[in-house]
Amino acid sequence: MLGLIILGTIFALATGFGIKVYLDRTQSEYRITTAEFAIATAVILLIVAPTVSYVGTRVAITNQVTFNENWGGWETEAIWTKQQTHRDGPHRWGYDCDPYQVYVVDRSAYTDDKGRYHPEEGHYETRYHDCPYATEEWTFTIRTTLGEYEIADRNLPTNPNQYRWRSYKHVPEDLPSGVPQFWRDAKDRLDKSDPGPVTARRQYENYILASQSTILQRFSDSIDRYKKDKLLPALSTRPVHDFYFADRVFFVGTHPAGDWQGTLNRFDAALGSSLQGDLYLVIVDAARITDPDNYAGALMAYWQSKEFGKDALSKNGIVVVVGTTDGKTISWARAGTGMPVGNEAMLIDIQNAMPGKQLDAEALFGHPTPSISTTANQVKVTIRHSQGVLEQILWGPHFYQRVSMSSKSGKGVGYEYLKREIQPTSGQQVLILLCTVLFSGIVWGVCVAVGVPAYRSARGRFNGLYR
């Protein structure tokens, strides 16, 4: 940061000196005196440059360490709001109706410098009221443990022509109307006390991914080879779609039948709401992988690379890779997490327990069921587990524990030192320097404007002391 302060000061002073030279040469009455230049230099050196450099560096580092992760939750309530409409009201769908005249003043009345009075001039304009198509509009919302989602904003009713606000005004057929199927499905699930899973993207700090040091970053020289052979799936370009669903199952060379994405979404809702984890599954044709350990390591390194930017594999990510030869049975399994250390016993359990198991979504993930209660504005989720293989492992004796970046929580080894190693990027440094020059420009502007121009001119003419 000291280097930024020095460079910022140099650029700021160079800017001020250029302004001073220009004003001196043009003999401007707004010239900067030597005393003003000295005072401005002190202000920039002691206040402006250090403050801008410090704040800019903190903002730059915060930006670098901020990444995205998935949170898991559950649907809690499906809300159907019916809003009555009226003319010029807050409805969404309407048309111009009921014209009326408005007088618009073009020129106010006035008396000119010869005492002649000129009356007001204006004209009338035709304007229209805003009438709704239907007597009511419907908004559909789903509340979840992770927030509220608006599924449809002020749809027209089902069969909207039966709800005409004016009987003779037909409702256009291309306007959204009725109950959205997405909301209807959620309502059905909730009515059966079987809420659906929810995934939301949230920001968090990851010093390891942001660090410019490679001490703790995983790597593999096999990434290029696997990518060339199309064996490394990329993380989804749509981390969350259809309001709150995510694709976390990836298929490489084989695609067993089943609702893999939906079943894992449910599993991750339970995992996220109780243990703050986020599991991904990669199913690969075992015949194409000769070294499972090398493949799993390359996959983890690839997903944590800068190629995925802010959406790289998060610290709460759990990656399970399974190989299969027949698409029905697991031949081998490997697992890793988004942190370099932690949950080692759980990862070994996954590797040892899964070979030979049936490659079926329900068999692996089970069907965890939430029990949701709300007390004192707090939502409490209790999970009732089934017999899924991964379900039994991640909530078993060596259950998953989210590892902290900080050692203060007692659940982390402490990576605060990596944050201290992070420096602003070249682009961020340029922006900080530009901000230093910009704020210094205010100081130079004060110097230009602070003196009384007449006093300066007189001082320069009579005693030659103006510099």
C-alpha cells in the first residue's frame, strides 16, 4: 500500500504542477500561489493519498475474496394474492380510456419593461385515464427458508374475459393469466406436507481461492489431457435456474436413468439447511479412467481454477466422483471438499462404502424429509432421514462439518494469513491511482478558487510577490 501512496502522491502533484504552470503562463487571476501549492501538497501527502489508497485496497481485497456458494433450504408457504383494480389504480395491465381535457400553460402572464401587460397563453390537451382490463389481478409468491420468490406478478385471472372491468372491452389473449404451473406444483407439495427443495446463491469469503500464493491450492497437470478427451465436465453456467433449482449431477460417458437432479436437489436442501453443505455428484464411465485418484484430483483442481471466477467450487462444496462400468453398479468412488483440510474421515467413508452399491438416485441420496416450524420469527428445520447411502454417511458418525476460513470458530485451521498476502490486481491499482488523482483534483480546485481574484491581481501588479 505504501507504493500506491507514493505513486498516487506523485501523480497528484504532477497534475497540480501542470495546472499551476498553465495558469501562470496564461496570467490567469486564478493562479495558484507557492504557499497554496505547499499546503495542497501536504494535504494530498498526509490525507488524500493515504485515505484513498487504504480504502481502495480494502475494497479491492474484499472484492477478490468474495465468491458465490449454494445454500440449501425448503419451501414453506405458497401465497396467492388477489388485488382489486380500479381506474388509475396500481394495476399492471390496462389501456387508455375516458379522455379528458387539460389546460397547459405555454407562457405565464407578465408585464414588459414598457409597462405593457401580456396575458397568459396556453392550450388544451386531450389526456386519458388508465383503465384495467380485469376487475382483479393475481400475484403468486412462494415463501422459503431462504427468502421469498415471486413466481408471477399480477397475472390476469383465469379466463380473464369473465372478469372484464368494462363489459365491452375485450382482454387481449397474449397477456399472462391464470395460476402458474410452477406455483401450483409447489402448493400441491406443501398441501401434502412434503415441501420442495430450494437453492439460493449467497456470497462468502474464500481466502484460498483468492490467494495469489499457490501454497494451499490444488493442482493437476492432467487437467489439459482430461479436457482434451472431454472427461472433465464444467460447472453449470446456470448455478440456479427456474427460480431455485440447481444442476449438481454431471455425467461423463454414461447416463444412468433416473431423476438425478431432482433427487440431489432434495438431498442438498437437507444438507444445506442442517449442515451447511453442498454436494455435487459426477458419474463417469470407469472404462475411460485408468487412475481414479488422479482424475478426482484433476476435477477438483479444475473446478477451483480461475476459469470459473466467482462461481468456482465453494468451500462448502462436497464432490463425489463415482465410476461405473455397467451403469448400474458403482465400481469405485472418490470424494473431496472445497477446503484443503477437514472432513477426512467422512471422505474415506465415502470411498470405502460406495463401491458395489446400486447406482440409483434414491439408493444414493434417499428421501430426507423436513419438518418446519416457525417460532418468534425464527424458522426451525428438522430433517427425518431415510436409508440413502450418502445420507447415512454425511449424517453418520463422521458427519460433514463446514470448515471455517478463520481459526476463531474452532472449526478451521486458520487461513487469515492468506488474506494478508492478497494484493490489488493491476487493474485495481490503476483505479486506485485514478481515484487519488480525482480526489486530489478537488484539493487543486480549492486552491484555484480560494483566493480573491481581485486581491491576487493587485498583489501581482504592485509588489511582484505573486508566484
